[in-house]
Amino acid sequence: MIALLAQDGAELPDVNVAVNVSFYAIAAVMLFAAIRVVSTRNIVHAALWLVIVLSGMAAQYLLASAEFVAVSQVLVYVGAVMVLFLFGIMLTRAQIGAEGNLNNRNWPLGIPVALLLAGVMGWAIIDFFSDDTLPEPNSGASTQAISDQILSPYLAPFLAVTFVLLAAAIGAIVLARKD
Amino acid sequence: MLAVNFFLLAAVLFCIGVYGVIARRNAVLVLMSVELILNAVNLNLLGFSLYNAESGNVNIDGHVFALFIIAIAAAEVGVGLAMVMLVYRNRRSIALDELSEMRG
């Protein structure tokens, strides 16, 4: 598409080669790791592949100039949620190894559903955005700007999220408590 | 960078997550697939906040929404794993197709 634009003599869009190359490299790793998450026969390996997907996602956030969200992603997902998952695996399974019956009986049904969904969404996205480029931001979104947004226009949802987290923590304790 | 890059990657990750939710039998693996779906949505939000940048200034609303989703996802994993643990304690198994008491 870019080569075609150049041949027409149109203005060459700003293309940052380093950003593009790193995007495709990280995206390839993420896709492979995501497929391994849903296909591996070892549940601990699935958790470790998920770490790669989530870390790659943090790197993509950096490429989208969202530094604060990327750091939050690393702290919350790679730090906290993965530890929670590994605890869940250890507390609910005796053997740590390959297991044959991690899939449903009718798991092949998922493949056409996912392919159909991917086809429809991919067609819609390519049809709508075709050649649009993302602008090169002057600077990343500053943490100050994000805090200004959260603490003034989004204050009510922010407080609601704090109560959701409190309720979730209490609910988790009540559910997992041994009577 | 082309706008379709981010959105296609997010769409494919979303579909992989949907496949995982449908195909997996182990409750913890289903929760992992749900995390894939939520992360794909987050990537979409950040991509759109970049797409809607005006004169080089990134639109912050998408970042705020992404942070909210990260917080909700953390709460969801906590409650979900507590429920999985409760099911495991009662039945010694977390295979989802064996939970059929509510079948009509």
C-alpha cells in the first residue's frame, strides 16, 4: 500500500520503520504464544505462555505511546494475576505435568466459530480502515493528564471501581474460606 | 503505522480467546482465555485513542478505559479463582462439563 502511494507521486505517509518492525516481531510472538495458551496439554505451560502474551501486550502499549497503561499491565497482570493463576493451578491439581483431557468432548466446534468471527471482524476492519495510518504522537500520554482525567470527569466511575475491588476481595475471601 | 495493524492483532487475539473459552474443559484455562479476550479489548481501546489523536495529542479517554478494564479484570480473576477453588473443594474436580446439576 505504501509502495503504491509512492508510485502515484502522492505524499509518502510518515512511517517509522523501527516501530513497524518491532510491532510485527512482537505481534508474531504474541500470536504464537496465544495459540499455545489455548492448545497446550500442560496447564502450567499454558500459564507461562500467557505471561509471554501479556508481556508482549505491554510492549504493544508502549508502541501505542501508552506508558502508564503498559506499566500498569506489567504490575497487575504479569505480577499479580499470574501469581494468582499459578496458585489456582497448584491448589486445584495434584499432578504437574501433561494431561490428556484438558479439552471438551466437542472442542472442534470452537475452530469454525473462531474462524468465522475472525473473518467477519477482519473483513470489517480492513474494509473500514483500509489505508488509514495512526498519527505519530508528539509525546506519550502523560501520567498527569491521565490522573487529571480520572480524578475529575471520571471520578464517579473510579470510586465505583474501588468499591468493585473491595467487594471482589471480600467475596473471594468469603468463597475460599474453609468453614 | 497502519491503523489496521493494531485492530487486526486485537481481533485475532480475541478470536483465539473465544476458541479457548469454547474448547477448554479446565476452569482455570477458561479464565486464562477470558484474560486473552480482555487484553485484546484493551489493545483496541489504546489503538483507537491513538487513532483519534488530535494534532499529535493522544486522546486520554481510551487510556482511562483501559485502566478501568485492568482493574475489573483483576477483580474478576480473584473472584473466579475463588469460585474454582470452591468447586474443587466440593467435587475434587474442576472439569466444567461435569457441572451439570442445573441442566433442565
